[in-house]
Amino acid sequence: MIGGSMKMTSRFALVVAAGALLGAAVTSAKAADLGSKGVDDLEERVAELEATAARKGNRVVSLQVYGQVNKALLFFDNGVESDAFIVDNDTSGSRFGFKGEASIKPGWKAGFNIELDYQDAASDKVSATNDDPDDEITIRMNNLYIESEQFGRVTLGQQSTSADGAAEVVLGNSISNASVFIGNAIRVGSDKRLSGSSLPSATGSFNQGYAGSFDGGREDVIRYDSPSIYGFIVSASWGDNDYYDAAIRFKKEWNSIRIAAAVAYQNFEGKSAVDSGDEFEIVNGSISVMHVPTGIYGAFAAGNREVDGDDAGDFWYGQLGIEKKFLSYGSTTVYGEYGKYNDELLTSVSSEAERWGFGVVQKVDSAALELYAQANFWSFEDGSAGPTAPNEDLTTVLLGSRIKF
């Protein structure tokens, strides 16, 4: 028995020794492989794990990090002076955000959206007298929602009102629409500016101007969005200062034709010395149609504003362009535009602003990058008398790029 035991022990020792030698050989081979290309593979794997961790969130709520940087050179000439600035393009400014979503039960889910906007020289703030406006870090979104596939979504918090974007529907990948985001603060006559928002915030002032689309904004509201029914979505929101609105959106594609449209109604009281708490009512909307095979598209927008039941401005705007992959890098969008804005000064003085322009946007798909150029030419008339009336035109040229992540 003792001899047999010794034989068993010797065999076990040989097996262990052989295993150790084999393990050392495998480890050596792996190390050699790691030295050649394994490091790159390891770094790629670590990057994948980091990306997965950033998107996963906790065990029940997903997390997505996203954003963009949009910088440009802005040149202007108002007939009296000219200058150039490095700006954040306020048409779609630099921003980053977080989104998350979780399932409550089949057909029901909850989620959130937090989004911050950062601009160190916004294209709607720079001017000859202020070439370095204060840095802006603003909360674009801070809300949560509960959504049912059958009943729709209810969202509470800082977000787009139902009317936000109703006047800005353009199917082509242009960087322009009926709203005005470039050169808004540039002086064009008297103490007027080019444009201002139609929706005052709770503490902000109402910036009067010659041109704007009366589009909705982002506010602390509760908003409802219906499910899509034959391409239609109905929305409504209510918030601070007795603001309320409603909108209908539509998007559909038949064969080779794609169409998108929106129309909205807004009601609120102004909160500045300019409007003295008057009641504002706004109706605006837009529609865009694209022929998908050729990439040719058109867009049209219009709107009217009343203050205490009296007309206080109207506009119409059109854009025509083509979006097609002429280059291997990505699609190219070329477009022209025209707009007319009447009596928007919110004073007893009548006014008229005309705008025409053109632009080009080139996508670089491999880098999630867009390169763009845009020129706009403005002319103005109003009923003012004397040298303060705007008797000069305004030209703006924007050259920039946007990268998304």
C-alpha cells in the first residue's frame, strides 16, 4: 500500500509539473502576443467598456451622454461699421446633456432629460458695442416624463413648450429657418435690434425687434403629447405666468414624397415695461416637403401676433434647396431663402424687414461633423422720422462647423 501510495504521489507531482510548464508557455505566448497587437486590442476593449458604463446607468435606468460643439466666424456690415467675431452659432448652440429611461411595465416607461447650453459669445448677442458678451450657461432641459404607448406622454419641468419649433420645420439639413439667431443684437437704426423672442421668461425682459417668427421657447411647464395617430401628434402645455399653448404636428412619407408640418397657438401675458402685462395671442406654423430621390425640398412658414386683440405683427418665410450625397464624405445641402416681417416693433411705429440669403452645409459622416457657410442680406423700413431711422441695410456672413457626440 505504501509503495502504491508513493507511485500515485509521483504521478500527481509529474502532472502538476507538466501543467505548470504548459501554463508558463501559454502565458509567455500571450505576453508576446500582447506586446505586438494585444495592447491596442486591450485599449479598444477598455474604451468599449467605458462607453458601455457611461450609457448603462444603474441596473434599471439607462444613461446616454450626448452633445455638440458649434463654433463659427460671424462677419457683419450694417452700412456704418463692419466687424468680425468668433461666436457660438445660436441656431443650434454648443451643449451637452444626459438622457435616461426605464420600463415600468409593458407599454409604460419613465425617463428624464437634463441638457445644458454653453455659449461664450452667442451669435445673437455680439455687436459692435459688445464683442464679448457674458458667457452663458443655461438649463435647456431639466424634466422627467411618464409615457404610455396607448395614452401618450406627460412631461414635467424645464422643456420645450408645445409651440417650440412650430415655425421652424425644414426637412433639408440647412442651418436656417424662419427664426432669427444671427446678428440679433446688431444695431440697425435708432436703438432697435434685429429680432427678439416672442415668449418672455418669468424674470426676463421682452426685447423688441424688427424680425422674429413668434416661435415658442423653453419654460417650466407641464406638457402632454399624444401618441402618433396616422402621423399626427397633438400637444399642449401650461406653465408659469399663465402661459398656455397647443400644437398639432404631422410627419409622413408616401412613396417618394416626405412631408412634415406643424401649427401652434400661444396665449400669455407680457412681463416687461414694453408690453405692460398685455395679453399676447400667437398663431404660427410651417410645412416642408421633400422629393426623396432627388433631395429637392421646400419649406414655408407664417405667423400672426395680436396684443389685446389688435394685430401686432406678422411674417412669412420660404426656403428652397436640395440635399444630396454629391461627395463620398456625406450629404451636401444647398439652399436659398426669403422672409418678410411686418410691424413687429411692439410700438406705434410701423416697420418692415426683408431678408434673403443662401447657404451650404457639408456633412462628414465619419467624424459626425458638419461644415457650413451662410449669407443673409437685410433691408429695413419704418415710420420713424429723422436720422435715427434705419436707412442702411445689414449683411451677415457665417462660416462655421458643428461636431456632435
